[in-house]
Amino acid sequence: MTTLISRIAGIATLALAAAPVAALVTPAHAAGHERVYVSDLNMATAAGKATFDKRVDHAVRHFCSTEANLSQRAACQTAVRDEAMAKASSNVQYASRI
């Protein structure tokens, strides 16, 4: 019985020690997300691209608004824009293959 209790205590200690480490490797915005809808846009037109840019700008402002440090905010904005452009580009390429 004593061995069982000491094993459980050892496992619990390891689990508690690992919790702060897991928090360190979790991105700050892991739970946050923004959606930029493009299904109603014609990206081949100037109006469609302008609407897409407005939607991305809105998502960038909302998603990165919690960054207090200006350089971190700029990095966040660049990353969100790049991701939105990459995903929209892949959707356009996929649609053109159909």
C-alpha cells in the first residue's frame, strides 16, 4: 500500500511540475481565432480584392488588439495577414482547378 501511495504521489508531482512548462510552449493566441469569409467574393475583380483586404484588416485589428508591445503587435499583424493571404490563395487555386 505504501508503494502504491508513493507511486501516485510521484506521478502527481511530475504532472504538477510539467504544467508550467506546457503553459510556456502554448502560443498566446492559441484559443483565439478570427475568420475571414471569402466564399462570396470574386477575387478576380478589384472589388472582390478590396473587400477581402477590408475583411483581413478587420481581423488583424481584432486579433492583435491585445498585444501591448508595438513590435509584437506589428509581428502579429504581419503573421495574420500572411496567413489570410496564404489561405485565400490556396482557395483560389483550388477553385480554379475545378
